[in-house]
Amino acid sequence: MKNPVERIRDRLIAGDSQKAVLVFSECNRRYFTEFPSDIGILLITADEAYLLQDFRYEEAAGYSAKNCKVVGFKKIYETLCELLEKHGVKQVYLEINKLSVSHARKFEKELGGKGIEVILDETLDNAIKDQRMIKSPEEVKKIEASQAITDAAFEHILPFIKEGVTERELALEIEFFMRKNGADGVAFDLIVAAGKSGSQCHAVPSQNTVQKGDFITMDTGALLDGYHSDMTRTVALGKVSDEQRRVYETVLEAQMAVINAVKPGMVCKDVDKIARDIIEKDYPGAFGHGLGHGVGFEIHEWPAFSSKDETVCQEGMVITDEPGVYLPAQYGVRIEDMLLITADGCRSLTKSPKELIEL
């Protein structure tokens, strides 16, 4: 597979030397160049790509940025216009979803004054979205490496789950383990929710303590080399009640039904319905969020397994499968894997066990 710059060039420029692309957002600049910085512009022309960086990042970018040449600037508009004129560019696609109105007008004024047409629609944004939905083999490997840390953290944390430990203590131990074992950081604010807190989908770890009979839901993920992982497991401290076990088995049944069914050609909203129908039968109204979301360079990407998403599943997509049941003021259960859509089905990138663990 071609590198990200080549792929977007083929789609939007297609050999036309008068066209160019400008990428502004920190996330997408890094996606294309693998270089992180909080400022800069990526210019892609028919035959070259330039990463414009100021003094703070110019040297570092020169060492590690990929798929582009690094150009330093003191006045970014002047440098940009010089490069556009050098390549004879007459039309430029702008990434507008991350661009303020004032900056868009500034680009129109500066480039328009040079006789360059500025395209201020979502052509570029949509092209990047479509491209990022399909992960390259190299991207899948990076997501798997991130998930390996998350799996190891789950195994590590189990002995720490004891009566009286707080949610915050568990979350801190998970994060410390991830960083100690190679993660650049956590993929998001980790969720550890014990007992009644588990009925809150996005509970914030607190001083709430784990008690015998509690479900403990842990939604965790590592960040590694720009790529995220996302996994949820619910375990119990001690033996659970028959009703707790029934809830857990219902969520697991819904989660596995998706894994056994999803394949290229399915519509995302239909995948969501598979899990939702199973849960709604016994616990109507208790599954209030979408089934899953894309994961990759951002923790929440496209597409989504939701009742509104009509995206067709394609080979190379990485999407979470995370049904849950949430019973207010009682407890909650969520089980989450990341699924890679393959040619004839899917493959879970998550290795941690899903059978009910009673510690």
C-alpha cells in the first residue's frame, strides 16, 4: 500500500500540477508525516510534499518527519506562497474542519492575491476521513502493539483488585504500568468504575472503594507511536449473584454475536442492531450508547457501529465492539474488543479473556 501522502495525492491531485492540498490539524499532519508538533502546515503538490515548521521544530522534523521535505519559516504565508508559485499551483484544497473562519479568510486573501483559487468545502476533509478509515498493514501493526500493552495491563491489575482499594488507585496503577512498559501515555482518561458507579457509562475514577460482590468495569487503552487502543473488561470481586451473572452473559452474548456476524458489505447500523436486539430483549433501555467506533490515530474515529451510521464495512477498518448493560444505582457491565474487518469476516485485536472473572 502507498504511503498516506501518496494516497491523498492520487485521489485529489491525480497528476494535475496546478492543484495542491493544505493540511493544518495537528492530528492529520502527524498522520501524514509521523511527526508531532502543535504548529505547522503540510503542503502536498503533484510532485512534492513540504512540512512547514518554525524554529522550535525544524531540526527535529528534519530528523524524523517522513513522506515530506521539511521547510523552516519565519513568515508562514510568505514561505507558503513561494512554494505554491514555485510549483505553478493555481488551486488549493484546504482542510477546513479544523480551520477558524478568520484563518480561512486570511488564506483566501493571501492566496487569492497571488491568483490561487482556494477551495473552502469539505472535499479534502472527506478524502482524509475516507482514507483514515482503512488502515494499512503498518497501521494495524501499530494498533496491535498498543493493544498488547493494554492486554498486559489488564493481567497486571487483577491482583490489585481487593476490598477497600479505590477506583483512583486502580486507574493510577494501570497508567503507571502502561508507561513503564513502553506506552507514550494513555489513550484517553481511563475509566475504573466499581459497584454502583458502573451504571455510569463514562464514570470518572474516584475515592469510591471496591467491595465484595462488586462488578468493576475498566475501560483502558494505551497510546503508542501515535496509535490508540481501546478495551473494556468487567470483573467481579467475589461471587456474583444469579442476576449479575445473567447480565454479564447477556452482554457477552451480544458482543460475540457481532464478532461472528460482521464482515465487509454490512452496514454499520445493522451491526449495531445485532447486539442491541439481544440486550433489548431482556434489558430494554439499558444499552444507551452506540455499539462501537473507529480507532486509530485518534481514539474516536470513523466509522461507528451506531443506529445512525450507514457506512458500509470494508476490509481494513478497525472498529470497537462494546455493548453494555447499565442498571442505575446498581451496577453496569461492558465488554469491548477492537475488531479488524478482514476479507471474510473480522479478527479481534484484543487478547484478554472475556469469561467472567470472579476474584
